[in-house]
Amino acid sequence: MNSSAIKRLLVAGILGLALIGPTGGARATLIISAAVGSAPTGANYVNFDSLPLGNSGGVSSGLGVSFTSGDGATVAGALANKYAAPYLSNSNGALFGDSNNGPDTTDYLSTGIGSITLTFSTGQKYLGLLWGSVDDYNSLSFYDGATLVGSVTGTDVWPSANGNQGVNGTFYANINSDVAFDSVVASSTNYAFEFDNVAYDSHDPGKVPEPSTLALLCAGLLGFAALGRMNRSSHLSL
């Protein structure tokens, strides 16, 4: 094989590695879109209505829920100085079976002063949630096993993050990650972090890999395979 052909194979292989990216222990890039909108279509939807009230947790539509610290619980309605229902608007609960507008009248999760762990059976790259009365002391931490891959605070969702309990303080937050996560910890250092209507997916529901990108990735992998065969042939001819 001539030198120009070898160079082409090497370039294809390097391109393949660049598209695949680093593996293991990577820090995620989290892209956040927060508005009064809702989750994209085609994701998995969880409304927590199947969970019992209180802190026993359980599994809701395939999503594990556990109250891992503090006084969090599955709640309904509002309790002064403890929790307030997220605010639905523009029918952004329709995908979750609730087309009403106004304070959420269904069950939802509140961290209290503490944390809630959401556990997925497989790696995910998208999370959406109706985040009520956003505060700067609310946070989401994304994990791959025991490894923290990224985090989001209330101020990342809404710079003011002042705990407004009305329509202007609730956001539907769509969060995309370039590193898969299998659990998310919602936590708050003060009362409280309230959320409902979680959506999740193993990829960004708003994006499909472009054919040209897939072709380049395949070319890179094929380049490495061809280079390996060339090296074996070279050794055999010696």
C-alpha cells in the first residue's frame, strides 16, 4: 500500500476517535432550556401519581424514586412554609395526563430540606421536569454510577431564582447531556425543591444523528480495521 493510502486511513481513524470522544469518567456538558413550555414528544413520561403519599418512594413508570435524606416526600396541595405546588400553564402537563392550568392538583415530589434520588434502569441523556418555585438553593446532580458527571442549580434555570410560587416562578426545564447518566439527585438546603412531570430519554429527543455524521464515524472505524489488516499483512511478508 502506498504512503498516500496509509495517510488516508490514518486520517479516517483519527476522525473516528474524535467523533466517539473520551470514554469513562467524563464530565458532561449540560445544555439547559427552561421555559413555560413542556417536554418534547417521544420521550418517557412520569407524573408520580402512582406513588403513595409520604416518603416510602417506589417506582413510577419505570423510574425509581427514593427519599435519600431529610424530610422529602410525595405530596399534594401545599403546606405553608414547607412546600407549594408547581404551576401548570399553557397546558404543559398534557403529555403527562393533565391539561389543566394553575397550581398542580396532582401528586408531586418535594425534597423538603434534603434530597430525592431518581434512578434509571439504563443510561439517559435527556431529563425534563416541571420545576416549581425555583430557588437558588435547589440543585440537580447527574451521576453515572458513583461518578458525578454534571450539576444544575436553580440559577442555571432562572437567574432570578427567588421562589415565586406563581406562574412566573415555575419552569419546564429541559436538560440534555453529552454523557449518559443513570441517576439524578434533586436536593435543597432550604424548603423546598418541588417538581413533577419528569420526562427522560436515552438521547436528545430533539436531535437525530445526521447521515453524514454517521457515515464519517463508520469511515473512521473502517479505517482502523483496514490499517490493522495492512499491518498484519506487512508482518507476514517479512
